[in-house]
Amino acid sequence: MLSIILLVECSVMKKLVPVLLLLLAMFPALAQLKSETFITRYGNLDNTWYQISARKQATVAFLGGSITNMEGWRGKVGDYLARTYPATVFSLLNAGIPSLGSLPHAFRLQQDVLDKGRVDLLFVEAAVNDKVNSTPAAVQRRALEGIIRHALIANPHMNIVLMAFVDEDKMADYRAGKVPAEVALHEEMARRYQLPFVDLAKEVTTRIDAGEFSWKNDFKDLHPSPFGQEIYFNTIRQLLDSAFNRPAPRKVVAAKIPAVTDPFNYANGQYVDVHTANHLQDFVVDESWKPSDKVHTRPGFVEVPMLVSGTTAASFELPFTGRTVGVALLSGPDAGVIRYSIDGKPEQQIDTRTQWSRSLYLPWYLVLGDGLTTGPHTLKITTVSGSVCRIVHFLVNQ
């Protein structure tokens, strides 16, 4: 009798299997997509786990743009760590500044992160702003590789996590069967430098296409809704849970830093003080600039020293030693064209206005000279009529 029942059940199951497969094909969400699918562990977080479990003290830094700066996944990660490891003292450093991508990150890393003290775990995101800001591919590569090398040279025991967040362009690329260029670069660098990589752009696209939620009603925007922030956090928590769910290592291990992919990467990128400019003609340093109108600003780019001129044909020179030079300036409603030359070569000009300048004093980073010869150089900048030039930092990569 039992054998007859088993035969009947087996027969029924054989008929159900094709139906179940069809349902999974029609409704992929039934397959219960797992966050782990979108994590690639090219490297581990053992050094951070040692700091948490053995030293009971760890510093976690978050380097990114507005998606990092806003309330959401970053705060949830901090709460998760404090709640999960109550015996450990965590220091959390928010180095997120809206609008900034890999180029700004490379030159502000020293001031905004490394000068704050030893960092054990560094989260880095730049893929959304690199796309939005139309950062050239070569600059993205030099910047992202520079961030990684700079951080690991400063502290070979630091663990770094690279992440790619989502925007509608990246979703369109994935749906067209392409890996978005910014995502591909982040993963390439994670693979080369043996770092964990989290592809949240692919995860959100895949989950939306599986019918789990919608972009318009749930995720809302590239600045995620609380629902979207929870999606990001859940995957990052999965990364951390799996990384720390093991016996604690007995010591930290220094990273093995491979050969560079681009010899002009910005591993020595740093800010240079605006006071170092000389031969000022109608430029002055405003020691604590702030707008006289109601146009918005960004944290760290107001009430700080700026080299300013609103006069036509104003100029200055910057002596520097390095292979890359640029400026971080404010592109506000009155921004315009500047002319520049390096070492007396023919002048070039660049428009510093952006699509956001009418409503925001936007921190705008421009590379003016790249791949230069080693040794000393001189940058000269001259204003053009009808615009104001406000420089917050010079950018130099030695």
C-alpha cells in the first residue's frame, strides 16, 4: 500500500515540476534572489574582523557622494556594527559630500579621511556621480586606482570595499546586455587589488525586473527612498555578516599592492592651499567665503578660504611639482570661462559652468594638466569677461 502511495506522489511531482519551472520563469521573484549573488569577494575583511574581535576598537570610513552622505545605508551600517558587536568601540567617519565622484575623492582622500587617523575599513562609492558628472574614462581609472593605492600605501592593513550604486542609465545598460562602464571599472579594480565588490546597480535592476518592487513607486530615485536604502543596507550587511562569521585571525596581514594599471594614477593626489598662488592680478583670498545670495552650497565649500576674482583678465600663477594639476572651484550662477596655460604653452580655455550652476554653488573639479613630466611646473589662470572665478583648492598629483 505504501509503495502505491509513493508511486502516486512521484507521478504527481513529475507533473508539478514543469509547472513550477514555468512559474519561476514567469515570476522570477519566486526564486528568492539572494543578496550574496551581487557580492564578489575578491578579497576578505579579515583585518577589520581582527580589530573588532581582538582589539575591540575599529574605525570605519565612508567615502562617497550624496548617497553616502544622506541618512540611510551608512547610518544603518553604523547601527548594525554597534548593535552586533557591543564590546567594540566603533569610530564612524562620514566622508560623503554630495555631487562628488572619484576625481574629487582622489584629491580629498588625504584631508577628509587619512588625516583623521587610522582607518580600518573604508567604503568607497563613485559610480553614480562619475556618470552624472561625465567624468572621462581615463580620469575615472586614474582616480579610482589612485584612491586604492593611496589608502593602502598609507595603511597596508586597511580593508577597502568598492560599491557601485544604481541610476537609470546603469539599469538601461544592464537591460541592453552591457555592464555599465563605471561598474566594470570598479569591479576591475576590486579584482586587481583583491577587494570585495558589491554591485548594487545590478541588484536593484535584477530585483525590479523580477517584479519584487518598482523604481517609480518604491526605489524612487538614484537618491534612494528609505525602502531603497534598506535594499543597499541588507546587501552590505550580508557582506559583513559573512566576512565576520568565522574565527578571528591571530594578526593583521599587510596588503600586497600590485603593479599599477596606469602610471599616471592619482595615488599622490592632494589638495594644495590657495595661499600658495602668486603673481596675483585682481585675485584675492577671501578667508571665509559665503554667498551673498540664497543659492545653496555644499558642506566644506562655504566659509573656507577661496581665491576669488570677478574682474576681466584677472590672473595668477601656481608653481607646483607634479604630473597632474587641476582646480576645485565653485561653479555657481556667475561662473563662466577661464583660460589657462602650463609652463608658458599656448592657452586653452574651459567653461566652468554646469547644468546645476543656476541653483547651486557646485564644487566642480577640473584636471587642467595630466601626464606631465616629473619636476617643477607653473600653471597660469586668467579670467574671461562676465564671470566670477572662485577656487577652493588646487589639485596636485606628484
